[in-house]
Amino acid sequence: MTDTENNKNSNSPVLRFPGFTEPWKKCRLGDYIRIFSGESPNCVSSKFGIIPYYKVEQLNWCEKYLGETPYLSQRGKNILPEGCVVFSKRGAAILTNKVRMNLFPINIDTNLMGIKADNSFISDQYLFYFILRARLSRIADTSTIPQINNIHINPITIHVPSLEEQEKITRSLGLLDERIATQRRLIEDFISLRRALLQNAISRGLSKKSWKLTSLSDILTERGEKNSAGYNVCSVSVSEGVVNQIEYLGRSFAAKETGHYNVARYGDIIYTKSPTGSFPYGIVKRNTQKLPAAISPLYGVFVPKYDWIGILLGYYFESEVNTFNYLHPIIQKGAKNTINITNSGFLANSVPLPTDESEALTLAKCLDTISDKIILEKSILTHYTEQREYLLSKMFV
């Protein structure tokens, strides 16, 4: 690539492939795309539908291209053809900038939007990377609930090179995306290994009676500390655990006054009490943040009797199956499918734990070693994603 930063032509990017010197064409995006809205078909099922149907949650199940979905719909009015750029159009999901493409005709729900390029002028891949670079949060109206509508998409200015140069750009970014996807799969393999080791230890321990079912009420106590010190407000994520709202979500969703928020300290166990993806009764996480954090007053915060107990519980509740099996017998569903459970009620069930502390410490150390490896691989992943962000910032106008 050549550096054209000193090129006074503002219609050219900083980095270009050799042999390309023509200025890019400045256009209005709405003149070269077709926008597809989502819909609520009469029938969405896995049995009677014929068109793959996607909701916002399915954006989390893939890297770039939409994959499997449990939903099928009857043929609707707004079938998205192959090669559309698909993204969330409403809510906090916009802030995560999950932009995807479809490799086959699909239907989408009303919280998603699809756009298809005029391929005589803009390639599908170029449009994908353009939207990814533009960032959904900058396109959206975020004055209240974040939302993206046609009026936010159509006026966007896009600079377009020749189709040949578009191919060069998207090919190089595509190769980097493949490496990023490989790195993510490696991380998932380590996570699967960690889960398998724990489940194997549980099965062997229960069969040999070196493990026993232990009530959480015997090993956890409610912290009961309020945020009078004004600690930073954090959220609890399925994949990352306790995270700073601004750093992770791009903004704070906390109330103006947070003195009534609960405080979570290092090693605490947190129960969110709200459905999240494949965790219909909420998630249970161990806080690994070194500094105290303020979290929602709706969450339960508990102190483990010993640190190794908190470590093993954190890994145990990573599993959707373990979490469901623990919570299902003690949860009561209220009006509008809300979850009704008190903090003391959360402690009413039992989990398998070692009876020998030395075995518990050895297992906890083994699982933590794998976690350290995962952290290392995630740092490599971050390096690759930062490379992509750099190229996106320099290879487009």
C-alpha cells in the first residue's frame, strides 16, 4: 500500500494500493442502496416456515455472515436478497456495532434493518465495511432510545472508488476478518475445555463421593453494601462479567443518583435476576474487577465463605445448563413473564462442590490457568481487531 496522506485531494484515502490514483466519487448513500425494513410475519416457527428469520439476538451468534437461526417464517413482503448489510435499528444493541451480512434470502424482525447496494457502482462487501467503519452509534439518533431509520441512512455521504479498487480493499480486510474469526474460535475452544474439565470433575467427584451437593445459603452471605462512596457504575455481561458501562457500552445507563445501587467487591458472586439470551432466568457471575463497583439495585450481591468457593461457582454458572437447572426450581414467574425471586430465595438451592479443600484449590488453579490463557488469546484478538480498525480508518474517506 502507498501512503497518500500528503495528497491534497480530499476524495482520496490515506492508504491506497499501488496503481490507483483516481479520486473517489462523492455520493449520497441513499441514491445507491435499497433499504429493507423488518416485519412480524404471521407465522414464525422451526416447523412450518420456509424463510430463515433473524432477530437481534442472532447477530451475537456469528462474526460477519449470519449463520443458523432457530426461526423460520412464511414468505413475507420484505425478503432480503443475498448480500444485504444487516444491523440493529433500535435499542442498546446499536451501541455494540454488530454489522452482519446474509449469504441467502432472509426475513428480519422489526428491530433490524437491511440495506442492499447497487452492485453496478458499490459492491456488497464495500458497503459492509463502510457501515462497519461509520459505526452505528454515530449514524443513530441517540437523544432518547437509540434508533436508526431511513432518514438517518439516506443522507450519509459515501466516497466510492472503482469496483476494482473496492475489490482490493475488501479482499485485504476479508483476510484479516478470517484471522479474527480463527482467533475467536481458538478462544471458544479454550472456554469449552475449561467447562469440560469442570463437568468431568463434578461427575467423577459425585460418583466417588468426594463431592457433595452444598446449599448456597451455607457458603454465601448477602453483602448488603450500598454505593454511598460513589463507585463507578458497572453492568454484568454474559461474556465479560462485571464491566464498566461507559467502556463496554459506550455510555452510562445508570440513574442520576446511584447511592442506592449495590456495591460489588472483588470475588463477590452477582445474580442479575433478568433474562439474557440463553439464560432465561438471569446470569450468575463472579466479580473479577479489583476495584469496587456499583451495580443495579435489582441485582443480588453475595460474599463467598472462601475464595475458592467463589472461583468454582463462577465457572459452574458459566454453563447455561447448570444455571437453568439451579434456578428453574426456585424461580417464580410473575405478570408479563417477570422473574420473582428474593436474594434469600436465590440461596435456597444446592450445587456440587468438593469436600476436600486441597482438591478444590487444585481444580480452581487449573481452571484459572486456562482463564489466563484465554486472557492472553483475547489480547491477541484485540491486536487484530485494532489492526482492522486502523485499516478501516485509513483505507476509506
